[in-house]
Amino acid sequence: MFLGRHGSVVRLGLDPRHQLVRTPATEERLAQALSRHFGTNVRLEFQSGAAPGAETPAQAQRRASEAELAGARRAFEADAGVKGLRERFGATVLPDTVRPVK
């Protein structure tokens, strides 16, 4: 997670559960990519853990996917056709079968 940049130092937060991905080779590739992006050589500093209230990109994507799925389930349950099938035939909806349409 990007925590900030001060001059040539880029500070990144790393979830302790993902320490295994932090190798010299991956750090070097990341430093090179960030150097190209910023147009100057950068040095990486890692902070274990996340800033309070901060969200990693993976967490943000997971949260968005869960919200999208919850919205799809609510919309399906509110559908007049689904309500009619429930009332007329006693149908039930299996929640794990409802997926958002992309």
C-alpha cells in the first residue's frame, strides 16, 4: 500500500501476512517501475502493517465485489417475477446462485 513519498523515498505498507512476497528481486523490480513512473531514482521503505483505517487495493476490490453481490441479491429478491414465483409456488432462492451481471 502506498503510504507516501518524500523526495526519492517511497514509503509502502505491507500486510504482515504477505511478507513472503517481499524478496530482493521483487523489491528491485518495484523500485525500477516506480523510478520510471516518477522520472527519478527512488528508494523503497517498507512499514509493516497498514495505517489505521487504510485499505489495500485487494481489500478495496473485495469490498466492492461483496457490495456488488449484495446489491444483485437485493435486486433479485425485489424483482416482481421472483416475488410472484415465491407467492404462487412457494419457490425459494438459493443465495449462492445469484450473481451480478457484468
